[in-house]
Amino acid sequence: MKVRSFEEARRRRDEAIARGQVNADRKFMYAVDATIYYLATTLDEFTTDDLWEHLAEAEVAIPAETRSIGGAMKRAQGNGWISPTPKFIASERPVAHCKPIRVWQSRIVEP
């Protein structure tokens, strides 16, 4: 058995994202999508830390399961709102333990 397989890792990632979207809290996901759109129209670049900050400021109720955020970012990419950059930065959210998070480029930012 092969210990590492990029293709298998990608397949499992995609399956997990799909499961997260099916099981996600609908009100929360609506707020997430609206916030991503807002960020994409106001910032050239942003991260999910920015997303979480705006959700907190809007006092959005956060469900116990939050792994659906990755799927929301992919959906926003598919909608043409954002594109992934090759840049990663350390998350500043204490619960994220400084893990690397992607920097996203807006494709719809308004001047």
C-alpha cells in the first residue's frame, strides 16, 4: 500500500468539502457567502481571518461545525468573485494555532 498519494489526498479533501456543504447550517452559510462577497467588493486581497472577523462583528451565530468555510471559498472562486494566490500567511485566530491560510485575490473589487 502506498503511504502517500497526492491524488488520494485530493479526492478525500474534495469529498470532505462536499460533505461539509451538505451538512452546513444554511443561515450560517448565507451569512458566509454574503460576507465573502462583501470582502471581495471592498478589498484587493483577504483571508479567512478577515472573513471570521467580519462574521464576529456582525454577531453571526457560529455553529459547532465550521469546516464548511473551505467549501464557501471554493464556491466564491467558482462564482468568479475570488482567485487563490500562491501566498499563505499564519492565521492570527488563536483557535487556528497560527496555521497557514491562503490569501485570496478579489476579482470584483470596486474602486
